[in-house]
Amino acid sequence: MNILMIATEKLPVPPILGGAIQTYISGSLPHLAKSYNITVLGITDPSLPNEEIKDGIKYVRVPGKLLELYQQGIVRFLAYNSFDIIHIFNRPRLVMPIRSIAPQSKIILSMHNDMFNLEKIDPNEANSAINEVSMIITISNYVGNVIRNLYPQASSKLRTIYSGVDSERFLPGHHSKMESIRNRLRKEHGLDDKTVILFAGRLSANKGVDRIFRALPLLTKKFKNLALVVVGSNWFSQNKVTDYVAYIRSLAKQQAIPVVTTGFVSPAEIQNWFAAADLFVCTSLWQEPLARVHYEAMAAGLPIVTTARGGNPEVIKLGENGFVIEDPEDPANFAVKISEILSNKSLMQSMGKRGRELAVSNYNWSRVAHEIMEVWGLTPKMPLPTPLPDGYVAPEVESYQNFIPPISEYEEVPVSLQTNLLLTDELNDEKEKKKKKKKKRMKYKDKDKKGKHKKKKKDKEAKKRELKGKKGSNRRR
């Protein structure tokens, strides 16, 4: 069978610049290519050829970044190439243009985000896309439930296939392959003899890394040898200083313990920082589909503290490989769960060990590929869908409030939005102070107005008395 896998329009495959979807595709490809003829369609990059065959997999790259531009390249390619199955990743808006140029192909959709949200796709187009696809793979039950709640008719087509991790690359720091790397990194950054807490992810307000900074004063009262490492930047492969990044850097300087902010780290090197750490914290405030850093932390043998947002809790066995924070808005909640791990070395070790076991047994790329192949194997037996009738109008769909705000995996949070989302005690205090000052000013203004009003009234009455006196005097004359 000939399979076409279509990546998203923002980042190239292989994941030289990072990206969860690009990593998912690349991780499963070596296993998939053993049984199928695969072409991967992605975006161009200066460091990659526009076409190549590597390890038996054909890569075709067309201009991207904008979905409309990418769509044109896909349609042009499909005008001259046919496939049994077209597997689209995370872009339901590509389904109908692809169906129009490839009427006989079976279409599968993999969803890594809430791209069926009303803010992302018109309900008529969404209904048509769901009707046309044979199956919808999701990376978490959370993502599947969002689709199910919005479009119940999709239920029978949904299947969760969790992502994977290369457990030969992400290894615990005490492993013979990582020990020297761990020691070098810790020595270079003044982390010797420290218990290192690690955050890895984009630096944006919805990722909530400021919460861990604001939990540190509570933690340092109990634990004397702590350090924090923050791996990541505002966006994949960039190091732009947004308002939020500047805020995080400012918080880092205020800490009494060592804090390392690395900026963007290449996907080829990020495993080194996991090996250098002792505990992993995910601080997401948004309804995250399921951050792949959880798999990486497990493979590296790190206990995990994560948030009950989106699909993140789905890979946590409570008390076995980590803890889940129900209310991540309050930094004190992070301090409580981190303290529980740090104060019990035996628990810390057993959590790391259990996480590693789960990564190796449950979250390997071989299992991911096997489950994808199960879906591909079923698809040819399914009949091609009957198109929806002309003039079909989708029933009104209630917005599913799963994102606050609705942000896709590959959308950088605008600076203005970051500022609005920055719910910190410092800013709240500042706002409160301003309100009080304003209230005080208004109070004085009101007093002043009342005083002026009384004075005017008195002046008016005095003038009346004066005029009355003059009139009486004239009458007497």
C-alpha cells in the first residue's frame, strides 16, 4: 500500500527545529516503513533538500508557514501522485481540498490539538471533514472527548494512540552513557550537589512556568540545596525576548538559589538536560492536549509533578510515577507536591524507576507504529463516504470551553495576550495599588467638587441677598 503522511505547515520533518507532531511522525517512521511504501509531505527548510529518499522513505517538501500556501503545494503534488491512504496530521481544514483532488483515496486524520474548535474551523467544514475521513486518531482521550462533545457523529471514528519516546536517547542521569554528560552540565552551571528541578517547554503565559518561580521561596525554607533549570524559549528554534520571557528572566534574577535559563535547546541535545535533572515539573495552565515532555521525563527516570489540564494526567499513575496538581493557578500547590517528593528520597527513586519502566514498556515508538498500522490495515475495508448533500447546513454547535484562551500547539502566544494572561501576584498587587490610588483621587475630587458646589451655592445666595437689599433700598427712596 502507498501511504502519504502530511505534516503541519509550521515545522519541517525530520524535527530539526523541534515539534511534537514532527517528532511523532519521525519516531514511528522506521517501524512503519518496514511494511508500507511511505511518502512524507512537509515544508521546505534551507537545511533540507526539496526531495529525497532516506532509509526507504520518500520526503517531499513544499513551501509552508501559511496554511493556504501549504495547501496549494499539497494539491499540486496530489494532482500528479496517487495514494491508497492519505494521513493528515492536525489540519482538518486540509481534508476537503485533498478530497477534491484525491476522490479515491482513504483519508485518516491525526489530531494533536483542539483544531476542531469553533475558532479554528467552520462547523459546516468540520462536519464535511468528519464525514470524509475513515478514522480520527487522537494523542489523548482529552482531545478525542473535545471532538466527541462538539461533533457526536465522530465518536465511532475516534481512536487514541498515545505518543512515544526514544528510551535509548532519553536515559537516566546515572546511566553509563549519560553520567559524564550529567556531571559536565552540572559543573558548568554551578549545579554540583544540588537537587535540580527541571522545566522544559515554551516560555509563554499559558505554560505557566512563573508558578514554579513563585513556589521557590516556599521550597527553599525547607530544602537548602535546590536549583532550577528552565529549558525553552518563546517559540521553536527562536530566542525572541517577549514580555513574558523578560518577566521570567526577571524572576530568575530574584531567586536565592541557582537558576539556569538555557533558551532554545536543539532537539538533538535536549535529552542531556533531562539527564542532568532530579525532578520534572510541568506547569501548564491551559488545557494541554498532552505535552510530550512527560514521556521524555519518564524515559529519563524523573519523578513528575504535572497539572490536571487537558490530557497531561492521562500518563500519570498517581503516587507511582508522579503527582497531579488540580489547581495550578496557586504556586503553593506546586510547593506542596514537590516537597512531598523531595522529603522522601525512597519515593523519589521509586517514582523515577517506575516512570522509566512505563516509558520503555508502554510509550515506545514500536507500539505507536503498531497501533497506527492497525488503523491503516482496517481502512481499505471501509467504504468511501457518501458526500453530504448540497446546501447542507451543520447543526448549531455549542462552543466547548476547553481552552482559556484557544491556542493551538503551533501558535505563538501574542505578546499582548501573554501580558493579559500574566496573572501574577506582583501584577495583581500593582493593579490593586492603582485602583486604591484612583479611588483616593476620586474621593478628593468628590470632596473638592462638593466644596466648590457649596461655595457656589453660598456665593449665589449672597448675591441674591445683595440684589434684594438693593431693591429694598431703591423702593425706600
